[in-house]
Amino acid sequence: MKNDEATARKRLLNINNYFYRRGGAEAVFFDHTKLFEEIGWDVVPFAMHHEQNLPSPWSDYFVSEIEYGKALGRLDKIRQASKVIYSFEAQKTSRR
């Protein structure tokens, strides 16, 4: 008897702000991705668009970058804060 659960490939949604080695968090992100892929997992990355991102077949699903270090006006700060809490862009992207 075939066990579908045992033969099914496991999938991991791996989420990080950036999809390039920007610092320590990204190094861990990529190292974990590699480890999971080596043991047979299907790893799907999710990040923000950035000009330095590495190529990915999943990059069409990435959301627009939110840069926290920029000087913004009050209205833009409110918009940015609301995107952090709930992203309609991410919701729309997930329905593709």
C-alpha cells in the first residue's frame, strides 16, 4: 500500500524582508533555505522587491519594498504603517 503522506514533498514558505545577502538575518535565511532543500523540501521564498534581489522563479509574488529609513510625511507614514499590519498587495498577489 502506497503512503501518499510519506511520498508527498513537503513545502516551506520561507519569508524574509530581502532576497539577497544584506546582513546576518539574510545569511541565516539563505542557509536555512539550502538546508531544507538538501533534505527534500520544496522551499518557496517570499520577500520584498529590491534591485539587489537574486533571481527567483517566485519573484513575481514578492511585494513592493518598504524602506524604513526614509524621511516621510505624516500621511506616508500612516500608509506605510498600515501596509505593515495588512498588505492588500500581498493578498492580491497570493490569488494568482
